[in-house]
Amino acid sequence: MALLSKKDSKLVLDPLADNNPITIQVLGICSALAITAELKAAVVMALSVLFVLSMGNVAISLLRNIIPSKIRIIVQLVVVAALVIIVDQVLKAFAYELSKTLSVFVGLIITNCIIMGRFEAFALGNGPKKAFLDGIGNALGYGIILVIVGFFRELLGSGTLFGFKVLGDPVTKTGLYSIGYENNGFMIIPPAALIVLGIIIWVQRSKNRALIEEA
Amino acid sequence: MLEHLELFFKSIFIDNMVFATFLGMCSYLAVSKKVSTAVGLGAAVIFVLAVTVPMNWLLDKYLLKDGALAWMGPEYADYDLSFLSFILFIATIATMVQLVEIVVEKFSPSLYNSLGIFLPLIAVNCAILGGSLFMQTRDIPNIGLAFNYGISSGIGWFLAILAIAAIREKIRYSNVPAPLRGLGITFIITGLMGIGFQSFGGMLTGDNEPPEEAQTTTVKAEKEKEKEIKKEIEDKEKAVSYNEAINK
């Protein structure tokens, strides 16, 4: 017996590519791109969003019949804020340096549109199990983009991955640097993230032409 | 006065919310198809930031900071409630937005008609919460500067959305490659505009001095550490060779 039924696995797999929250639904770009200069920060950010979104989706879906619809936004904000405080405190306790790099962007998970978007669009109308899977799927779709952007920016910008010098040492001129390769400082600055993302969208849409927008 | 001017230009151009920190990107992308709606949303953002940043500054100063509760008496002086800041800031923002909406609807129906539909959107705009959180991490010293920070970062956001909306209106007549149409080209244009805005970075040289000093000191500290490590290694080698000499 499969672990998940076909419908359930679709909930998880769909947001990874064809219904990706960042490149298709255009949600949650806000806090995502400023922290992708290093792969490590991108991975931690993706994991934080995974935790907040899956747990929040479950909580909202359990509460969905109790919440009066007029004040649902406030209730949703409180649930997210509580979860984000947990993430923030855990990061400060176990990865202090990293929490300094992420600075306010952990807090900004609260206003990450993916989270409110999924609460509104899915958790308010479905049971906890489905909501959990939907949360996992969307957070993974978000995480994949973060990791791809982080991968290219760190590799081309600093020649490292997770801080390991994979392309050789630029100071002592080993590896690729011995044949005249240089790091591209352009990839470190914030706007480069947008351009990398634009290129990802370009590649994705030229492969799947159904996604092309009518201008 | 000078610090006000400096903060004003710094928040509009150098630390521009959209181009330097990517705040408020969702609504920036969603509402920038037409200049007129972009102006409405931009004005609403300026307005709400100008109200919420000073409010949250007061909360931070008298409730959340380490030792902020000292005004309630000496036994409260040790409390540090700063872990609660996310939840309080977002609650303030949500309530203020509701309040502003009600007040504007009551007293200026024409303004409400132009801003009204954007106000609920703004409660979950990252630019608003980001403004308050940056105000907290940058330790803005007094409420006047906090107000200034709110307004000027709002203006920065307004300029950004106005510019992209104008470009998107024009780009409709250009021959963009089909897969890039819409979202893709908007990202790339924003990136290019961001690179343009980076050139403002050298404008206020006075502000760049402290971090440079800090960097040189850390570099110095690192060099000293390296020296120490080298010394240790040399000492060890000496000791080893000394031991060997003795053994011989």
C-alpha cells in the first residue's frame, strides 16, 4: 500500500513545479531573496518556513470551524506570530551566528504571503491531514527556489558552497582560479537574486509553455 | 536636523525597501500593472508606515526592550520581553490598519475611496512589519527619528512601485520573449533598477565610516590571532626540536 493516496501525493508534489508558490503564484518573495547570498542561510530559511507553514496549516485547519470569519486575519496572524517566535528563539539558542545573518527576515516570515495565502486558500476549507501535506508541499516548493538561487549566488559569487571552497582558493590561486577564473562580485549584491529568479522563471516557462502569461 | 536629513535620504535611496531589502515584494509585483493603482497603494503604505513605526517605537521603548519596564518600579527593571515583539508589532499593525480604515472612512470618504481597498492588503505587507523590525534592530534613538524613518522608507517604497508601474505600462508594447512575459521580465527589471539604486550607496560617506572602522578592527583582531597561532606553532616546533635534541 502506498504511504499516500494519489490525491494526497499530488498535494505535496504539485507546488514543487507546476504550481510553485514563488514562480507561479508569485507569493512570498518578500523575505526570500535577501538571504540567498549564502546557501546555508537559504536552507535554514526554507526549513523555518517548512515548520511554520505545516504547523500553522494544521492549527488553522483544526480551528477552522471555531474562528468567526470577521476576525480570521487576526487569528491567523497570532498563530503565525507564535510559531515564528518559537523558530526565532530556537535559532537564537542553537545557531546564534546564523540568526544574526537572517536578522529581521525570520520575523518577516509572519508576513510571508505564502503562509497567509495557504491559510486562506486551503487550511480554512480542509481537514488537518490534507492541510499538513499542503503546507509541506508549498514550503518545499518555496525552499527549492531558495536553494537554487542560493546555490548559484554562492557558487558564482564567492566560489563556495556551504562555506566550503569548491572552486579552489582565490588567494593562493588553486583550482579554477589558477587558470584565471574570478569570482563574480555582482552575484553577492541583492539585485542579483532578482535576476537569477527571473532566469529561473524563464527556464521553467520555456519548458512548460502552458504557464506563459498573456501580456 | 542633520541626522534627520541623513536618515531621510538614507531610507529613501540607500536602504530602499524594495531594492535593498526586498520588502513588500508581493504587493509590489501584484499591484504594479497600472500607475494609478500603484499610486494608491504607495500612498497607503507611506501613511500606514508613518503611523505604525512611531507606535511600535513607543511599544519597544516602554514595554519590550531589556529593562524597559523600569518605569513601573524597580522590581520590574530586569524584565526583557523582546521575544514578544513579533506578536505585539503585528497586532499593533493589524489594529492600526483597522483603525485608520474606520477613521478615514468617517472623515474623508474621497480619500477612503482611493485608499480604502488597499488598506486591508497592507496589514500583511512585509514592508510595514519590516519597517518596524528594522526600526528595532537599528536602534533608532527617538520618536521623531522613528516617525521620519517611517515616512521616508514609505516614500522609498512609493517611488519604487511608481517606477515599476510606469515601466510595465510601457513594456506592454515591447517584444519580450514569451516565457519572460509578465513576471519574469518584471523581476529582471527590478534587479536592474536595484543595481541603479546601489550607486546611491556612496552618497553619504559620513555614515560609512563606523562599519569600516569596525571591519579594520576585526581584521586587526584576526591578524593578531593569526600571529598568536603562528607563535604557538613556532613554539611547539621549537619545543619539539628541543625535545628531539635532548633525546639525541
